[in-house]
Amino acid sequence: MEDLFTKARAEIAAKYPLIANGLVDHNNAAPEVITQSKKIIADFITHKGNDALSGGLDAFSKISLDFIRLQSRFIRSGKYRAQDAEEMIRDLYQNSEKMEGYYLDGLFLSYAFWPNHAQMLQFYKNRFLANQQEKKSCLEIGVGHGLMALSMLRNLTDVAYTGVDVSPAALKYVQRLMERQKIDSNRFALHEVNVMSARKMANISKPDGGFSYAVCCEVLEHVMQPETLLNRIHDQIQPEAELFLTTVVNIEAEDHVYLFKNTEQIRELTDMCRFQIKEELVLPLPGFPEGPSQPFNYAAVLTKSI
Ligand SMILES: C[S@@+](CC[C@H](N)C(=O)[O-])C[C@H]1O[C@@H](n2cnc3c(N)ncnc32)[C@H](O)[C@@H]1O
């Protein structure tokens, strides 16, 4: 079969040489990461159709180029440009033109092409999902494009999945992703909810005693009070349940509003919100010098403590 991942990388290199040699460098990637990236491309095509790959690569390239522009601004200013999460909800997450136009496809494909995202997805599967085999229910906050949910529903056939997102376009995208992947609709429930609303979160139906585990990837930096978000998750899950969490340190994006200046600040926050770190993956962003404002991707498996 034609290797569409290699072909897709060649297309990015031809159209966008600036990102091809830096942001999407897979030269040091482990073989299982390459296999995973190929699968993501195949899943994208199943989801959106063969003809959609070129458009998807443009969307991915747009978010990559936006990142380079915003990051160089961040390096000078030391602040994220966006300062208002409610404005992001109105202008981006509830704007289906932007969400369907580039955001969801771009982020979906970032897990195939950005080396740190690809490694975090591996870490999620190997070090988190692999330990949830016996568990029956999951809550995910900020479902986005649905790649974490898809991986879970494929690998853990007994789990009942509940996904929450403030973006109607994201939920529509995930619904279609699951349909195309022939995931039984009885196995998952999707809710349009702002996680910061205690009342709306309390209305989500949950199993007696709470969800068996939770996932929250790349959402903490999108809210003004990340402690509120972690407290909401804490309220919804069973004692000693595990949480898979990812976020960023010193990495700008159009919708990042909360700045973690170092990994210690994340640890202090999770500790304050009564989560214990079981395992971490801390990945410096390739190509940036060490120093006080060095950018990192951060992933952790945490355990709820009382
Ligand atoms: C950067 S995307 C992350 C998507 C995916 N989890 C990932 O790891 O790539 C952030 C997602 O969080 C959602 N989101 C942001 N703020 C939210 C809030 N207050 N409540 C619920 N969802 C929110 C957005 O709509 C978007 O789908």
C-alpha cells in the first residue's frame, strides 16, 4: 500500500519548506511513532475522504505557521496575546467556519506530524490507557478532534465514554469521526458544556461514585482559572481514579490564555487541586534554546487523592 504519511510529508515539504525541516522532523522518531502517524493519516482519510488530505495538510500548515509567528512574538513579550477565554469561546470554538475550516483538521494532523504531539499520544496509549483495562467509564474534557476518544474506544471495548466540549463544531466532528469508524453510538455520549460552569458540569449524568478515569488534553492553558478546571474533574471522578493531563509551558497559540512559565508551576497546581503525579513526560520543544522561557510540552498521569 502507498505510504501516505511519507507522501503527506513530501507535500508539506514542497508547499511549506519552512515547517518541513523543523516542526515536522521525524528523523529521530521511534518505529512505533511512525506506525502511529501512518494510522492517523489513514484515520483522517476514513473520516474526511481521500480528496480531503491536501486540505488537511494546508490546515496543519496554517496552525504550524501561525505558531511560528506567535511564538516569536511571545519570545519578545513574555506574554500570550489572547487574554480572554470567553472571547475565545465566542470567536473561535463557537465559530464553525474556523473550527471546521482549519482548527480541528490541523490539530488532528498535528498528532501525526509534530514529534512532541506524536510522543504524547504514544505515552497516553502505553502509560495511561493500558492501565484502564478494567475500568468502565471515562470523562474527557475538551474532546476537540476526538483522537484521544477514538484511541480509547478502539482499545478499551468495555468503556462508556462521556466527552465534553464547549464547541458545537468539535462535537459534530467527533460524532462523524465515530460514525465513520463504526464505533457503536451507545458507547459514547457527547455534551456541549463549558467545563467552567459548575452547574452544567453537575448536570452531566455520571455513574454512581463518579467516572473511573478522566482525560484532559491541551485544555488547561485555554482557561483563565486552571484550578477550577482541575477541581471540576476532581468532583466528577472516583477516589484514586487516574487523570491523563497534557498542557504547555511557554508555547503560544491563538487560543492560549493561561501561561505556565515552567513545569514546576503545573506540579504546584495539580498538587493544590489534590492530584498526585504518577508519571510525567516533559518534552522540550525542538529547536528552542535552554533558558528561563524555554518551551515544553507536558503530559502526566495523575491519581486523585482525597
Ligand atoms: C487545543 S484543543 C484540544 C483538543 C484535544 N483534546 C487535543 O489534545 O488536541 C482545546 C479544546 O478544548 C475546548 N475547550 C476550550 N475551553 C473549554 C471550556 N471552557 N469548556 C469545554 N471545552 C473547552 C475547545 O473547544 C477545544 O476543542
